[in-house]
Amino acid sequence: MGPIYSLDDLIDMIRRRAGVMTVVIVLGAMISLFLAWTQQHVYRSAEVLQIERPTIANDLAPSTVEGSSARRLQLIQQQLMARTNLQDIIDKYDLYSDLAALKPSEKIDRLRQAISIEGVAAAREGFADDGTISVLTITADMRSPELAQQVAHEFAERTRTLSAAQRAEQTRRTLEFFQRQEAALVAEIAALETEITAFRTENDLSIAGGVEFRRAEVASLNTALLEIDRNLVAARLALTQIDRTARQATIERTEAEINGRIQSLEAQRAILEERRRRLTDSIDASPEIERALIDFDRQMEQLQNQLDGVAARRNEAQIGYRLEATEQGERLTIIEAAQLPDYPITPSRKKKAVLGAAGSVIAALVIAFLLDLRTPVIRTAAQMQREIGILPVVSIPEMKLPRTKPTFRERFAVWRAARRSSTLRRDRNGKALTRGD
């Protein structure tokens, strides 16, 4: 018992619960008006950035900035949303100055929620997604149109600045790295050349030629020594064949000449013997020397190949650095500047008040319906016939006598009569006490 089956039942319920519904509707309307009046409008402004491709194709002048544009922009977004950067923007534009109760961390959270950075992926080339972004939209929601425009433009400019600085810094570090690598390799090559020179000097390898050349030189030295030995034998033989019958002065002069020749030949022989010994020793040690020289040559070849590779990469890094320095590489450009918004994005106050009032009416109807469900009684003949299937013969409506409120004169007369009766009772009680005495 209690559900509404007809329009008459609805009207009867509204008539019975008119007081409660009126209170709910009035309170709801007042609350709606208060919320609509205290509502703060929010304005939205957006600035659109386009990611332009490098002026020179990568095949002709490759860039040293690796990674997709989506990842680089994600890193830039993280830097923009950092606490220090947001606090700098809050101080620059005096944001949320009307909300003195907010703490600095709460202001930063509000600004972080008010900024939106969204990218649009570029069209794919084939089936692979290279993570390239073509358009970047930066949106700002603020309490005034001017602030929304200024904050959106500020974030866009900082995005462009960070992107250019990031690319320039990466190309500069790449160039410096390859320059250091090239200098280190040049120093290693110079040190190896010094070591090779010292090794050749130590092992008497300054003369061009290998083992065969030294062996040929030893053979020629042997021939020269043999010739010297022959001359020595001839000189000593001549010394024994001097004519002793000649004058003494002639004999002494002849002996002196022969002895001088012998000493000269012996000195030459000693020099040639020393040279032959050194060459023989070097020939004996030639396998170890050859292996050492081969190791030196292999190290020199490896260092030279590394130097060639590093020099080529250093040239590429230098070209990439010049591209970024002259703004010929990938860069962000503004294709749609932030504009002053004409209308707020929040709903109008009138609409909010009307919706609140309509909600209050619906809430009042629901409350009245729930109150009827709590007291399920039969109130009409149609309801009795519908619920228990019996049609009443007579339906006597509830008669309520109207309440008459006494007037001021009537209340005053009642008050005077009550006062007079109380006075009479006091007088009677006083006379009775006098007679008893």
C-alpha cells in the first residue's frame, strides 16, 4: 500500500506532504542560489606548437640527437611540471594571490592540474610507429581570460626554450666527447711511435732493412776481415824479410812503417769485429724482435682505424652542432598563439540555479513518496478496490474542524477571570482563619 498508480494519487500525495515538500524545495533552491552565486568562472586558453622537420635531410646531414620526439617532449613535460618551475611561474604571474589560505604546495598542485599538454602523433610511414609528434597543444585553465592566455603562452615559450636548449646541449656534448676521444687516440699513437723508435734504437734497427740485409752486411764484413787478415799476414811476413845488412837507420824506418801498417790493420779489424758481433747478436735475437715489431704494427693499425672512425663521427657531430646552432634542425614553431577566451568553460550561474531548483523539486517528490511508503494506509475507495478487491459502499471523508485561534481580547478576559477567582479564594481563606481565632 502506498505506491502511486494514477495522477489523482500523485496529487493527493502532494497535497498531504505539501509542508515537507515546501521546506525541501525552499532549502534546495536557497542552496542552489548560494552555490551559483559563489561559483568562480574558469577560462581556458590553448597554444598550439608544430614540430618542424630539419631543413636538411638526415641522409645528407644526420643529426646527433637520438630518440623519438615523443620521448624528448615527455622529458620536457617532466621538467615543466617540476616544483621549481611551477613555483617560478606562480611568483611571476602572482597566481592564486586571492587564496591566501593556500599553502605553496597546494598552489603548485592546483597549477599542475590546471595545465594540460597533449601531443598528436604524426602519420605513420609504413607499418612502424617511430614515435614522432606533429602537433603539441598546451592548455591553461585560469580564473581570468588574461591569466589563461599568459600562462598558456608562458608554458609554450618554456617548452620551445627547453627543446632548443636540450638539443643544443646534446649535440655539444656529443661533439666534445668525440673531440676528447680523437685527442686521446692521437696521444696514444704518439706514445706508441715513441716506444717503437726507442725499441729500434735499442736493437740497432735504425738502418732500414731486415734480417737478410744484416746477414749480407755480416758477409761483407767477413770478406773485409779476411782481406785485413791477408794484409796482416803479408805485413808480418814483410817484417821478417827486412834486410838486416842495410844501414841501421834504414832498417828502423822500414820496421816503423811495417809496424804502423800492422797497427792500422789491427785497429780496422777490431772495429769490423765489433760491428760483426753486434749484427750477429741482432740476427740471433731477430725472432723476438720481429714479433715485437709485428705487435707494434698491429697496435698502430688498430689505433689508426679507431682514429679514422672517431674522426668521421666527430665530423658528423660537428655538422649536427652547426645545424642546431643555426636553427636548421628540428624545432618547435607556434602555429596558433594563445587567445583571450570569450566565454568561461564552467556552466552559467542561471543554469546552475535552475538545475538546482529542479533537483530540489525532484528530491521533495522522492521524500514525499518515501514518507507515504512508511505509512501504508488506504486512503481512497479506488485504492481499497485495487488492494483488496472490495468496493466500499460509502466513503466518508475525514472531517477536520478548523482550529480557531483565540483573539487577544478573549485571552485577556480569561486571564482576568482567573486572577479574580484566585483573589476570592485568598479572601475566603483569610476570613475563615479570623473566625477560628
